[in-house]
Amino acid sequence: MKRILITIVLSLLSITGHIYIAHSEGSEKWYLMSRQGECAEIKSLKRKIPDIEGIEDPESFSKLMKEKGHEVITNEPKELMGKAVEVSVPSEGLSLMFVAESVCKGFIDKQ
């Protein structure tokens, strides 16, 4: 599953023709990437997690889930270091791919 997601993300990056720097710029906005490669606002998790307000990146999401007592597993794909973080919360059935705005840029502009 992880390899499929990484392959999709890398394919999308090559399709858009952008070259990405390995380190995130800290101020970049984060999104959720679906298995189909579409990007969505983090707030789209609100129906599953009602108190998602103020969550803007994978770190704050992980912190919230840990504070609620859930086990959180994070993985940062080497190929996208600083641009993508996979966050799993097994007890909630969540496996999310957070990606930086630069990864989603081509998709966001089309919306």
C-alpha cells in the first residue's frame, strides 16, 4: 500500500513537470492526498474527527490523535522528504497522506 501511494505521488510529480526541493519551507500549506491523487483540505476530516479545527499539518494532527489516546504511526517517504508524511491511526481506521501545497499545486489550480 505504501509503495502504491509513493508511486502515485512520484508519478504525479513527474506529470506536472515540477522539481521539488527535499526540504519543506515550513510556511507551506498542507493537504490530504487521496489514493487517486486528488488533494483535499485537511478540514475535510471534520465528519470523521469533529474537533479538527486548527489542524494545519501532519504534526498537529498527530499531536491531536496522541492527546486523544490513539496510537499514531508516521512515515516520511524519502523521495518526498519534507513534502509528504503518511500518518496512520489504526484504532480510527485512518491511513492519511499529508502533502505540501507544492505537491498539490497543479490540482489546486484546476479547482
